[in-house]
Amino acid sequence: MPIKTIEWIEGKVKIIDQSKLPQKLEYIYCKDVETLGEAISSLKIRGAPVIGIAAAFGVVLGIKKSSSQNYLSFQKEIEKVIDYLARSRPTAVNLFWSLKRMRNCAEKNKDKQIKEIKTILEKEALQIMEEDKRCNRQIGENGARLIEDGQTILTHCNAGTLATADYGTALGIIYRAKQKGKKVKVYVDETRPLLQGARLTTWELLREGIEVVLICDDMAGQVMQEGKINKILVGADRVAANGDVANKIGTYMLAVLAKENGIPFYVVCPFSSIDLSLPSGKEIPIEQRDSSEITTFLGKRIAPQGVKTYNPAFDVTPAMYIKGIITEKGIHQPPYEKSLQRQD
């Protein structure tokens, strides 16, 4: 069974503190929206699908002590909480999808008593989490058929259990392939600057008994050139209507290298990560993070004082480099302007 990255326990959100992995497996109990919002911003919890789940519970935490007697006053409180959570991470669309869903849920039940609306919102957040679990399993089923016995997969960042409520997206396919009796080997990019691949993905894969090889980000091209990689699977934080994909910085380079070396490059995500309101990746907002993430390493400064930095957390991979986008609805293939319109 996958480890539980997020849980709702007696009015608190229990999350794994991913900033402590792999050295320590520690949990944080978020009793208020401020604690949860800080955990999202500081990457104590990260991964587009689970950020969406956390945001839903954040709304519940933010309004639980509301003493409003009418919906108009209660609505203002909800909007304040939603605005606060929306500022935590700008790129992952699941965050905004989830907040919109919670807003709509409250609006749909505005004629009910405030106490009852609070209960309904809690149930909605729990439903979002359960849907993600089912979604993970279906994604794994859809993608596992692409994996042949004995193949080697390259992945970047972390798109596994730690990024979702269940098996994950890209790693979920690998887990499902293993369950079907296929032997799979995985090469993992370290994923600078915060090492989500080295710290999180390798930790997950080793727990699941899957053979894993850790490489530095700049070794990926050499590994491909040596013929060691059969397929590349990565996650996504937002997918535009034309199939352009925003994912952890370094993904674009992998896609270009994959095309040059004739290796199929797949993006794996829930359909909620697809933002049909954006025509292309040019409109996807890219989060800029603090310079300390690249001027320091494990708490020690590695760059000279006064050096200028540029630290985008994500890059955009053009659709032309992507063989397919795997969601719970199936395997979407070019032209994405048509295949991503599926709503069934």
C-alpha cells in the first residue's frame, strides 16, 4: 500500500513534511489555514494533485471558526481564505481548480444554514481526495500497457505517492506495471535545485522494491545516447489546450533530448491539470522562487555573495516534443487541440 501523503484526521490536515525526506519521515498536523498555506509555499507538501487536495482542506480549516450568521458574510470569509491559498503556488492549476470547486460548492448550497454549509464543504474536500485516489489507479491502468517487461524508464522530479493521495501519476504507471508482473528499471534525475528526484522519487521507488538508478540532471543526455532508456515519463503542473506542458524545471531539456535520441516522451497527469482556458504554454504563469535555493546547498552557501540569480521553478515543454499525455480518461495524442477536449 502507498504511504499516505495527506489525511484528514479529526479536523486537522496530516501531511508528510517532504522537506525532511529522506533522512526523516515526519508529519505535520495543520490546525489552521495559515499553517497549511505555509506548508504549500515552502514545499513541505508539493505535487500538483496533492496541492489541490490540500487547498480544499485549507478552505475547510479557514472557515471552521466562522461565526457568520448569513451567507453574504460567510461568502466574504470564504473568498478571503481562497485568495490567501491562491497566492501559495501560481503554476499548478490543480490548486485553482480545487479552490473554484470549493467556491462553487458553497454557492450551490447558499440557502442552507452556515453550519450545514461547513459540513458540506468538508465532505466536498474529502470527495476531492477520494476522486484523486481513483484517478491515480485509472491513470496507472491506462499507462501500464505502454510499459513492456524489462524496459527502463527515465523520470524527473517526483510524480508519485508524495505528489498525490495514492500511487501517483508517472510513478503510478510504473507501480501498476510492476503489479502486472513486469520488471521495470528506473533512472531518476536528481532535479536541482531542491532535489525532488534524489530525495523523494528514489525514496519512493526503493520502498516499492523497484530498481532505481540516480543520476545528475546533466547526465540524462549521455544516458539516452548510451541506449539505456526506453521511455520517459514525467508529471505536469499545468497543460495548455494545445498540449504545451509546464512541469518542474529541467523537463523541457529532457523532451528535446528525447526527440533527438528517438525516445518516446510521455506526460502523465490527472485531467484536472489540463487548463483548456489557456490556448498555449505561453500563457502559463511560471513561479519564481527565492535565490537561496540555488546559492546554497544543504544549508551551505556555494555561490559567491552578490551573484545575480534566476530561479524559475518550472519550464514549458512544447507539445511537439510530447508523444502522448496520459490521464484517467485515456492516452491523448496529437493533435492535442482535439484529443484534450474529451469530457467523457
